[in-house]
Amino acid sequence: MSLLRRKSHSPTSADDSGAPHPKGTGSISTVSGARHAGILGIGAYRPRRVVDNHEICQVLDSNDEWIRERSGIITRHFAGDGESVVDMSEAAARDAIAMAGIDPEQIGCIIVATVSHPYQTPAAAPLVAIRIGADTAAAFDISAACAGYCHGITLASDMVRSGTAEYALVIGVERLSDFTDPTDRGTAFIFADGAGAAVIGPTESEGIGPTIWGSDGNNWDAIAQRDSWIDVRDQDLGWPAIVMQGQTVFRWAVWGMAPVAQRALDAAGVTVADLDAFIPHQANMRIIDAMAKQLKLPADVAIARDIETSGNTSAASVPLATERLLREGLAPRGGLALQLGFGAGLSYAAQVIRLP
């Protein structure tokens, strides 16, 4: 006798029409989380190898003065041989966990934001989970490029508030030196390597404001991998690099992101006068200065300019810049900061946070 036929003879309730009622008529149980969420710890990892503009120009047709003027970059960090995205993530995560004062076993979810993990699968996050001792945590990667970390903060804070996880770990990490064409004048001097991490958990008062995020897929090719993996395979194109339409990105960032930042301030119910720090994606010093001017930031607001010595580390740039502001005492512990990520996609995300 078929399964379908057996089911037709199983006991069930029915209305006057003879149609069966569903068996489960009760409500689905839910869990509740923390009333408020915030960043409890920040960690960072910068590779030991420091690369100055003169070394970049040994291959690139440029010079130190031109690079400084165009980007504000003096030095950047490149990962060493065998130093992987997972290695850098682990180092940053351990520092964040130590600052947060929790045990790794308490972490319920790990989110790794990256575009440079060299494996399509498995993701980097489950490997990080094992490394740090959060063996059973949910773990996955997200690809939102330079906005990835701020996207991850949003996902993690929502998890903590909903009860999906008591604590969540967000990591922004890149090894962009693997995906940079050293002869490309538009990108060779910009991209760099590093990792930053944050632990999100319950707090007594709100520590993460509403996120203003979105995307502009019409300009997807403004920052993109030059060739798809299929093209690389079928056309023997060699290793693909990331390319960028510099002027397009500059205009979009300068004129499009300041309004997004203002909307994040409005959503959080604060003004620029309430801020202790502004932490934008470290894309270009001129972009950072232009946005600060548009937002009319007061002189006492610390502005992250980590790009000068760290370069553009994409998803890692916001947490790396945050860690430096705190470590060097340029922003107060517990102060308010506006963070903003933007990049390939074109994707963006901004939120007001309370510094750990």
C-alpha cells in the first residue's frame, strides 16, 4: 500500500465539508533576547610586513608623492607567506574576545566579512570557530566588500536582540594583496591586508543604533573582480584581480555617502555634536575629508585616518580604524561613534555605535 493511500486512512479531524484540519494548530514557541545590544570588545591584526610607496613603485609606474597626494597612503601591511585569511581572523578575534571578557564557548554565531578568502567553499568562519574554541557556533561568511563589517554588525546585533545568539563575533578580514594587479595604477597602491573583529552582546543601554544600508547595483562594475572564475577557466586568463573605476567611486562616495551617514545619525537620534568619533571606510583620505566637511563635524570629533599607514583593507578597515582610535586614546572608551562602510556592489551600511 502506498504512503499516500495509508495517509488517507489516518485519523484526522474535518469540518462539515469533509476537508481535513491541519494537525498542529498551536502557536510556534519563540525565544527572547537582550533588550539592548552593543560592541563589547574590539580586536585587530596587522601583518608584520610593512610596505612603503617606494616598494610599490618598483613595479608600478608611479612615485611616492603622487600616491600620497591621490590617496593619503604612506605605508600598508601585506600578509606573509602562508598567512591566511583564517590566520588573521583568529588573531583579531582573540583580542576582541579578551576585551569583551567572555569565553569563546559563549559565542553563538561567527560572521566573517571578506572578499578574499581563496576558497569558494568552505567558508572561513567555521574554520575560525574551531581555531578559537567556539566549536558549535553557527558560522558563515558574507560578501559585501568594504561594507561587509557594518553589515555584519547589523546581523549580529539583531541576533542578540532576538535571542538567536547571546554573543556574536563579527570579523572583517582581507588579504587583498592576492587579488591586486601590481601594475594597475588605479588599485596597486591602495589595497592591503589585515583583520579586525568585534564581539556583540547584551548591554544595559543601547549600544548599536539603527542601520541605514542599501546598494546601487546599477554601478556594480565600478569595483569588481576583473574576470569571473568561469572566464578564467574557459579563456585561460590567469589569476583575476580587483579593478576599480576611481572617479566613479570617488564621486559616489563623496556625494552619496554623506547623506547616508546623516540618516544614520537621525535614526539614532543624535547629532554630530554628540559624536566622539567618525569612523568611515578607509578608502581614500580625500574622500574621508570631504565627507567630514559635508557632515560639518565639530573640531573635537576624532576622525579615523588609519588609511595613512594601513591602506585600504576593505571589510577590515572600519574595525582596524576603531581599534587604533581606542588604542591611541584618540577616542574615549564608551563614547559615541558613527561608522560607515561602502564599496563594491555598490553596497553601503552606516550606524551609530557606542565604543566598547
